[in-house]
Amino acid sequence: MLVGYRRASSESDRQTIDLQRDALLAAGIDERHLFEDKASGARDDRPGLVKALEFVKVGDCLMVWKLDRLGRSLSPENTVGAWLT
């Protein structure tokens, strides 16, 4: 199953979140399997990402529009990698 995650840095970043949504839907992700946060990439507390990680199962594919949507530093990406292994 394809699962999507999108993040905008702020409420005013509507255009970017819409572009991410369109790209993820075009990639074949069901809208019911899209998770989202509106938070800075520097923040570690992102409930949408936590829900996405809890939702994915072995064999699923977690997709993001761009890798930087997971975070601005290596720490969140490492956390996601550890969570998924």
C-alpha cells in the first residue's frame, strides 16, 4: 500500500501543501492514506508523521514529495528510518 506524508511550514504555506497533495495523489496514493502536518521541519513533535508511521505496515511504501518534508536535519530522517526498520 502507498502511504503519503506532507508537511507545510506554516498555515500560510497553502500552495506548497496543495502541490504536495497533487503530486502524492498523482503517484497513486489514496486520499484516505495521506497524513499531514503544518509545522516547522525543525520541530520533532509532528502528530501527522507519527500517525503515518503507525499506519504503515511491512511491505507498505511511505512517500513524500521531497525528502526535506520529513525534516530539516538528519535527526528526524534517522528517527523515521529507525521507526520503519
